[in-house]
Amino acid sequence: MKNIITALTVLFISLSVFSQETFEDLLIIKADADWEKLIKHSERYTNKSSSDKEPVPYYFLAYGLYKISFQAERGDEYKGAYKDAFTAIGKMLRYDKTGEVQEKYSEFINELKLSLLEIIQNETDNEEYRRAFGWTMRLYKFGRDYVPALYLEGALRSRNNDQSTARIKWEEANTLVKDQKIGDWSEADQKLLMLGLYQSAKALKDLRQPDKAKEMMDIGAPYFEEDKRWEANYDDIVN
């Protein structure tokens, strides 16, 4: 009887260890910079019922998709890899209940945000507001209450003559931002907020609402007043 109990205990421990995926294979493939292989191996985990709600494989999937998106010679199935990377990172964040995975891979998350910032910045600078809107929607992969996304959506809704939705988004953002410690935000989050506030203020100014435009810029003034781009944008709105 004792031998049976011992055997069952060993079996239980073995099964428990086996069930706890370490995903070390993905780490090795990532180190080899074989992005297509990383994508395919990550998808094996994300498509498997025992690990489809584990956040880590989605990080590796997002990383592989992001990296392969910069390769000119990539397969047709990866033509939309850049956009797909945001879908994958969104799932990682959704399944990361403790926030530990997000913290561990925060550098990559910020890189993703900064890359999207550059695209949105270029589109708004060229007044391609509909294109900018499409890219802005990707920011919601970082959370439905992601404040910079709400400000940017409000600005771009306004540009697309949807003033009622713009007001709703601005009100949501204004409510949420009151409880935020903006000074502790990452560089990417701060820069996206700066862009969102400026584009919102610019849209309000063009609607001949200068007081509301100034109020919008004043939200960021205590945090960004030493930033040269912010200073120039503030002068553009207020003066």
C-alpha cells in the first residue's frame, strides 16, 4: 500500500511539473532571431487548450510578429504582421492577471507604443486624420481605459465631424486622468498623452473654442513644460 501511495505521489508531482509550461523553447528561438519559427512555435501554445490563456506565449508571438514586420522579404501571411503584433500583445495583457508579465516585458511594450506614436504623429502632421484614426484604435489593445487613446480618439472623432462622440471620449479621458500619476508613466505613455492633448486642443481651437483648447493643454502643462516639443505646441494653441 505504501508503495502505491508513493508511486501516485511521484506521478502527481510529475504531471504538475509537466503542466507548468516554462516556454524556454520560445526564449531560445527568440535568441536565434528566427522570427517565423518563433511565430509558429508561439502559435502552438496559443492554439493549445492547456496554454491558450497563458500570457507569456502571446508576448513571444507579438515579438516575432513585430520583428518580422520589418523584413521586406517576408511571406504573404505576414503582410499584416505589424497590426497582428498589437492583437497578440492585447491578449497577453488580458491574460496577465497579476501584471507580472507586463512588468517583465515592459521595455518591449514601450517599444510597440513608441512605434505607433511615430505613425500617428506622422499621419496627424500630414492631416491624414482618417488614417490616424485607424492606427489610434490599435492603442486600445493596451486597455479600454487607456487615457492617451481616449484623447486621441476624441481629437480624431472631432476631425471626422463626429463631435458628440468626441465630447464623450474627452469626458471619459478627463475623468480618468484625474487619478493618474502621470509623472510615473513611461516615456511612451507620456509622449502619447502629449500628442493626444495637443491634437485635442488643436481640434477645439479650430472649432473656435480657444478656452477649452487651453484647458486641454493645461492638463499636461505641469508635467511637460520642460519638453521643447510640448512648449512649441502649447504656444501654438495658447498664443
